[in-house]
Amino acid sequence: MRVIYNEQMAELAALLGEMAGLAGSAMERATQALLQADLHLAEQVISESDRIGEMNTLAEEKAFALLALQAPVAGDLRQVVSTIQIVADVNRMGALALHVAKVARRRHPNHALPEAVNGYFAEMGRVAVAMATAAKDVLETRDPERAAELSGDDDAMDDLHRHLFTLLMDREWKHGVAAAVDVTLLGRYYERFADHAVEIGRRVVFLVTGVLPADPDAEIEHI
């Protein structure tokens, strides 16, 4: 029974890693669509979003089957419950990339972003993809040290988001209300994408060590 449990947990970890990789790929293409007003890329992200949803359902089914059939206790139970929570975070990352792609599609053939903020979003996209890649790695390796580092990786995203908000509040903003709304929402999507990657790292640390690190940003708000 122990061998079967370990095999099933390994399969589930691989599935979650694949989902995180897909979320990162989706955010990378969504960012390109946003910066380049590329309708084709936006449509790709939107049309492929169902794949992450299907994998989310499969991951949940596998996790609940472990609860029902293996009746885990103590450390094993902690692993399964943490995995169920991680499934939700990975799924939200995919959903946030989808939100970015939908903004790019809605504004096409125009650019959703004023040129003045393109650099911010190019860097936010880079950070988001790097964090998704790191989340994929920690889900597959269960490395608690690297998982804990995700919180530090998020600092760059937080700095970018703060600077972006300062730009929006500047009296010199001349791009109109609609652009300000789009920039505000998009900045939030990238920030939350990174927050969910951090939460995955926290859950992996708890899964491995039994100690849940403090959340530097308090509880994640779901969008």
C-alpha cells in the first residue's frame, strides 16, 4: 500500500508541475499579446485555457481519491491536504494569465497599454514567468529551500507594482481613464499571479517539513 501511495503522490506532483509550467507559458504568451497587440497569441491563450481547467479537475480527483482510498494519517494526510490547496493556486495562475489575454483581445487592434508603461509590464511578465518556472521546479522536486525562496522572488514584482501605481497617481498621467483602469487591473493580475506562486512555495515547505512559513502578504485575495 505504501508503494502505491508514493507512486500516486509522485504522479500528482508531476501533474501539478505540468500545470504550473502551462500557467507560466500562458502568461508569457499573454504578455506578448498585450505588448504587441497580437490577437493570434491572445486567442491561443484563451483557446488553450480549458486544458489547465481539465488538469485541475483531474488533479482534484486524484487527490480526493488518495484521501478516500489510502486513508492517509499524520504526515501523509498533511501532504494530501496541502496538495489539494496547491491545485487551487496553480489553477488561479492559469486563470490570471487568461484575464491578461482577454484584455489584449478586447482592446485589439489597439494596444491595451500606453507606451509609457510597456517597460513595466515587460518586466512584470518576465518575473511572473520566472516564478511559475520556479513553482514548477519545487512542485516536482519538493525542495523546501527553493520553495522558501519564492517569497523573496516576489519582492521584484511588488516593487514593480508599487512603481506602476505611483505612475498612475501622477498628475502627468495623460492617457485617460480607460487606460488607467486597464493598467490597474492588469497590474493586479500580475501581482496576484506572483502571490499564488509564493503560496505554492509556502505549501510545499509545509508539505515537506510540517511548518507553514508566515505569509508576508497575509491571505491571498482571489480575483
